[in-house]
Amino acid sequence: MNVPERAADRAVVLVSNGPGELHAWTRPVLTALRAADPTLRIPIALIPCQFASGREAEIAGGFGADAVTTPARFLRTVPTGRAPSELHAERGLVLQLGGGVALAAQLASRLQLPLHRYAYTVAPHPALRRLYVPDPRTATRARRSGTPSGRIEVVGDLVADAVVASEPVTDAGDPHVLILPGSRDGFARPLIPLMLAIVDRLAGRYPNARFVWPVSGLLSEATIADGIAGTEAHLLGGIAGRRDGDVVVTPNGARVTMVREEERYAQMRAADLAVTIPGTNTLELGIAGLPALVVLPMNAPERIPLEGAGHWLGLIPWIGTPLKRAAVRAFVHGLKQPVSLPNRIAREPIFEEVAGIVDAVDLADRAAALLDDPGDRARRRDRLRATMPGPGASARLAERVLQALGQATTATERRG
């Protein structure tokens, strides 16, 4: 096969940070850009992230980018005021697909390239030339936050393209159930035993069931081991299991298959039900059309991961734990909208939600009620198909980026 020669003077630098953003945003955008212009040079620049797994460079390296630079490489260039040489271009732009906008702006400044960004969040930044958002509501919030309306464009949700591009697995169970205990080490240690307890109870009721755990790339091996061993099972009333290769066996003999995070969309498209916690994964489940039981345990609220100031609050010596516990309780009790993204988007209870003091017996019974009512699950699937974002965002974003690239000045013009 003939590989088109890359145009060395034209590049779109994709900036990203964690496994979720890489799989859900960066890969479909890179694929769309490559399809629209095979001669374009597309490097990926990874920037520092507090939630990084350490596997980001390995993951990005499988996407077919022309180069991948690491967060460590980014940090090494900070004192010099320069950027990695692989990222420079005579004509180009920086497209941020995850991570803090300040770091992406810093990189764009060093490269002397305009900064474009795709995001669910709407924090304004003076360096931002263009903000691409998933829906009109986000666009409205961005305008109210201070981003000029002329710099905002709705392109759709990139996650939809990533989900639709995955073929459903062929070895589904009857029923096929996913467990998703999250991606944050501190919260996953008690959540994994809770999920195992739910599975242990469901397995006796459904002898032909298959239980699958798409393991987040953000979880450390130590957390996975501790979670399976049940070192913090008491916090949420969970149980310990036993690991046998890529299978976790519960006390009553139920088997949970562990698969890599990148297989989660294929699993979602084949499954009958997911048991999960709140987060962006609920949007992925919704786009896949998979009904879910969304659980926000408040048994140990200080373990719930928070971003920004809330993350650091819990690290204060002596008083950090009670402060964070109070902050999380106040946040959850003050919620005026659902905890799952599909329910927020649709403004109706498509996903079953449980927030508060939980126990495995009640959660297993709720999951069983959903599994035993195929008509109800079909209704929920229909509502998800009617209300969740559809595919096409990556192609629209690629088109807008290439239009902007065609209007961009060259390095020589910028220096002049």
C-alpha cells in the first residue's frame, strides 16, 4: 500500500492527557483528520495530568500519529521556553482534546500556533482561538462564562463516534452484565468488593450470565489487587474474591472476566445491563444504548474523588477527612439534577439511580428487577437512542480544523 507523503510544513498538534480522552476523543479525531487529508502531519502531545495512568504514551502510540511526545518531555522543555521539535510546523494549529487549557495554551505559545479546543467544560482563556463543544447547552454556558460567541461552535459529541466504531463482542452471556467500579484508586478499593458482592448474588439467579469488568487504565495494580482481596470491603459491605489470571472468582463461584479498558465499547454494545458509578462512563453507556444501574454510595463519602479544590481538601493533615466528608455530603444533598449524564441530558430517569447508604443485597435486587423485565429495558434503550448524541462529531470537527488550518499564517509570516 502506498502511504501518502506527509506535508512537513502543515500539522495539527493534538494535545491530550488520560486514557479516556485518548480513546474517546483523540483517536476518532485523528482518524477523521487522516481520512480528510492523508498528507497532514498529526503528532500527539501528552501533557501532565493528576489522574494519568502512565500508559498514555503506549496507548497513543497505537493510533498512527506521526509522533507522540510524553508529559515528561513537556516538563523538560518548560525551563527552555521551547517545545519538542516533533511538534513544530511552518503552518499549523494546536487542538486540545483533554487536559488543562493553561498547559495547552502554554504549548501553543511556544509553537507560535493558534489554540483550538474541544471540551465539555467552558472555562474561558485569552489564548483560545476556537472552542468546539458537544451541544447548544454547553455553548450557552461558554458564552455566559466569557468566551466570545464568534469563537464557539457546536460539533457534537466525540464519544458517539468512538462507541459506534466498536463492533459488539460475539461471546455475550445470557444475560451479559458489566461492572464499572470507577477509575480512581481511593474510591475503587471499596467499590470493587461491592461490585463483587452484587455479582455473587446475581450469579445464583442467572446461571448462564456473563459478568465483565472493563478495567480502567487509571487504576494501579496495587488497587486492583487490594480491591479483589477485599482490603476495604467493610466500607461498602462488599466481599473479597480470588483472582485467577484474568478472571475474578467470588466465594459462591461467580466468575468476572477482566478486560482492558479499550474493549469497553464493544462490551457495552453487547451487554444487557451495567452497574456503574457516576462519571463520563455513564454518557458512554447511554450512547451505546445500554441501560444502567448508577450507584453513588455515601457510606464513606470522604472516599469519593473530587476534582480541583476538593481533591486537595482531603489531603489536609488531621482535618482533611472530615472536611472532605462534609463537602461531599453537602454537594450530593445539594444536587438539583441527576447524578448520571444521560438522565441530565434527557431530563428524565432513563438510568436507575441510587445515591445514599447502599448495600449489595438491595443493589443486586434492583439489578435483577431490570434484568427480569426485558420490556422495561427495551423502553430505556429506545429513550437512549432518541435522546443521546449521535455520531458524526469527529468528521465535523476535522472539517472545521482543516478550514482553520487553511486560513492560518505561516511561521515566516508570524515572525514577520
